[in-house]
Amino acid sequence: MQGYKNSADLIEHLKTSYHQFIDEYQGISDNIADDKISQVDKTPREMLSYQVGWIHMILSWEQTEESGKEITTPTPGYKWDQMRQLYDDFNVKYGSEGLQAEEQELGKVVKELMEWVDKMPEDELFKPGQRKWATTKAMWPVSKWIRINAISPFTNYSRQVRKWKNFTVRKSERQNAQ
């Protein structure tokens, strides 16, 4: 498992992986962002919606716990075995305003996530059992939830978006040049 020296190191990994991901969206327009190809499981819009949705969920878990309310994970109305339906709802909720608006929303929630991590005491960030929402049978610390649901997908999806662009955008550019 990826280890982080401290919260600043975690934030740096988050920032780097986010920029690698979002930079891949240059050259992708709304009219092609939903194009599916067999070489990549999700469309660029689906990947973006997934990231916005997951980071919103993590932040909402924290806000709900801070307010002393009961937390429902993954989110009210969904169980862990209903993730496909949840991801479809992310696509509708976050993807319907257009790619540019969704990119801006992702930038906003990533900034909120980094600010939260920066303010969190390191023992609460790196020790298991520090948050009710993060206390599962696996006993992951908050930092691992962030890695699994933000940093790793940013890294993986940046490669997937690049692959999608190789098959879609660049192919279209070559056809237009002929």
C-alpha cells in the first residue's frame, strides 16, 4: 500500500494525480465526451462524474459525522452492492451540466478535500478507527479512503482518458486531415 510521510505528502500526491487526470481532458468536447469505445470501460464524462461523486461522498460523510448525525454509506438510498446504479446517478447528477461545469465542480471538491486534509490532525488521518464512516471490517485510515477513492482513480483514469483519446479524438483528427 502507498504510504505517505505526512498530510503534506498526501496532498501533494492528490494534487499531482488530479492534475494528471484533468489535463487529459484538453481536446475533449461535450459532443464526444459520451462516446464509448470497446478499449475503455467508461467514457470521459463517466470517469469525471465518478470522481466528482466519490469526492462529494467522502466530504459528505465527514460533514455528517461532524454534525453528529447518523451516516449512511455509501449514501442514502444505496447499498454497497448497488454501485453501478449509484455511478449512473453520478452521471446524471454531475454530467448533465456539460464537461466544463463538471471539470469546475471537480476542481472545487478537490480543493475542499485538500483543505480538509490539511486541517486534519495527522493521527486522525493516518490511524484506523478515527472516523465512524471510515471504520469498517478492513479498518482503513482516512488516508487510505482518500487514496482508494481519489488518488488511485485519478491515476488510473488519466491513463484511460489518454487511451480513449488515442482511439477517438486523434482518430477523428486524422480523418479530418485527409
